[in-house]
Amino acid sequence: MKVSQKIHFQVKTDLIYLQEVLEKFDSVKQDWVNQKDWLQCQLALAEGFTNAVRHAHKDKPSDTPIDIEIKVTEAEINIKIWDYGQPFQLTSLDKKKSSDLAGGGRGIEILQKIADELEYDHQSDDRNCLLIKKNLLP
């Protein structure tokens, strides 16, 4: 039987913590996870964290926390990133063309291509939760 792994941690709002975020992601890696799926999820995590720092928390103090949870099961990889930014609807970004996005701005598009399920929901504790789900089973 394949063992599930789960980790929950918190970092501050600064891109210097990206390396720590990726190291924690690697700490739950399972040998049976396809390398392509793993690297795609690693990229999605990096994009999600970077978006939280650059966009959701752009006007927040650098000590504002970002919570991250990573769960790896036989069936899927779930990544959750909680921020304190202004809530928005992912579907509103779907309507923008890539060419309309100035300087970068392709993070959400990358997440949409990688994730089998992508949600960004406002929570009752005034945080937002980005859910990135990648199915591992056919």
C-alpha cells in the first residue's frame, strides 16, 4: 500500500522563502509519483506562492503569514495556499487573453494548465485559499 504524506507550514510574505517552500514540498515526495506530475506540481506551488507574495500581499507587511498545506496520496497531490489578500474570482481572469496580461501575469494560466482542479475561495477567517489539485490516477 502506498503511504500518504501531508505537511502544513507557514512562511512570511517574502520571495526569499520560496526555496524553503520548495524544500518542504520535496520532503513529502514519494518514489511512486511520476516525475512529470511532481515537477508540474512543484511549478504550480512556486507560482501560487509567488502570486500570494506579489499580488495578494503586495500592500501587506512582510511578516504577514502565508500558510501552505501539501498532501500526497495515491490518487492525487493537493496543494493549498492561504493568503490575506483581496478576494477575487478565478473565472474573471479566464476572460482575459494572455496577450492582455502585462509583464508576466501568466501564473494563473500556468496553474490552469497544470491543475485538474483549481479553486480560489474566500474563507470565513478572512483568508483566501488557493487549491491546486493534480490527479495521479488515469
